[in-house]
Amino acid sequence: MFHHKGLAAIFALLLSVSLGVWPTGTAAAPDVYKFGAVLILSGGSAIVGEHMQKGVECAVSDINGAGGIQGVPIKVIYEDGRARAQESVDAINKLISVDKIAATIMVSSPGVLATAPIATREHILMMNPGGQSPALIG
């Protein structure tokens, strides 16, 4: 069984890497680190997104409860990708341009396939805990 404390540690490490946070860093830390979560929050598969949202919230609570990342709390900005390509593209574009995120979780195969080129171009770390299309391999 995988405990959410392990997930929190992995998530903190991935987020730290994506934000360039290292003990020897010289840049001033922001007030909060923001990341996006494009989940399936409506429609017939919303239950999947709701469970993922609860998992993310547990990890964030653990990370922030332990002092954040090098003393800086993290904040999640949720968007509904509806497991559709265009909605996911709209969501990631908003998260990048408006919310200024450095990392995101994208959970549907259509969303990942449509947004991976955007994340790559914009240097955004994208974690995919749910997309399972064979087209995602390689």
C-alpha cells in the first residue's frame, strides 16, 4: 500500500526540481509556489478527478504542514480538463499565462497528448498520473 506521506515526498521533490529550488540557489524565494492540476472534475468520470484532487490536497497539506519547500508553501490551482483535448489546452494555457505555474498534473490521455507540446515549449514540468494511451509511450 502506498501512503500519502510517500506521495507528498515524491511530489515535493518533483516540484522542487521543476522550480529550480536547491539549497545552494541564490534567487529570492516567492511567497508561494503555484502549480496546476488539470483534472476531470465534471462529466461521467468526475469521480476519478475528485479522488485525485483529494490525493493532491493530502500531499499539499503534508508538505505545507512540514514547512513547505524550503519554507515556502505551495498552492494548487485546479482546472477542469473534462478529459478532452481542447479543454485541457485551454486550462494549461490559462495556468501558464495567468497563474504563472511551473508544474502541472494532467490526468487524461487526450489532455496529455494535446498539452505536452505546450508544456515542453514553456518549460513546464508535467506529471501524468492517469493518462494511459499507447501514444504516450516514447
